Amino acid sequence: MYAVVHTGGKQYRVEAGDIFRFEKMPGDVGAAVSFEKVLMYSDGENVKIGTPVLGDVAVKGCIVEQGKAKKILVFKYKRRKRYRRKQGHRQPYTAVRIDSISAPGIAVLAQKSEA
């Protein structure tokens, strides 16, 4: 069972129990997150596609981490003009564990693995 959610200007295919890095979201570690824009839902046999969103499907998760990605270098250069600009950038992200995907009559909870 999976769903496609829209957040931060991007679309993600999520399943219960997975951990995803989304664009920065407000909230502290351990806070609950709910995704309202569910574009598609599939339970293995049936597929529901929203026009544009599905109002009756809910995807809920929990914030695991707030952090920054690896640094990338932005380097501008013009040959023969002595023009060089070097700048670094670290994109902030929010890591979210998907706890449940629920549709009318069906609810899937993430299985907690004991390691």
C-alpha cells in the first residue's frame, strides 16, 4: 500500500514505515505531521487518483530529524575577466517517518521493528 503526497513543491511516493527527507517543515522532533495533499492512493488491487487531491485519504507521520543536507558549491567563473565567485549552500530538510496511511474502510499502520 502506498500513496503519493505533494509537499514542498515536490511529489513523493510514500509507504507506511518509510523515512523520507522533505523540504523544511515547521515543528520539533517528535511532533506529528499530516499531509493534506494526497494525489494518489493504491492498496495493491485498487488505485484511486485525485482530481487534483483525494479528500478522504490521510497520511500521517512523525518528525524524526531537522537538519541540513551536504554542502554544495556554487561557483561562477568568466574566463579572461578575472571574475570568480565561490559560494556554499546547505539545503535544510525535515526527516519524517510515515506512521499510517488511512483510506475509508482501510488503515495501514507502520510495523515497529525491534532490533
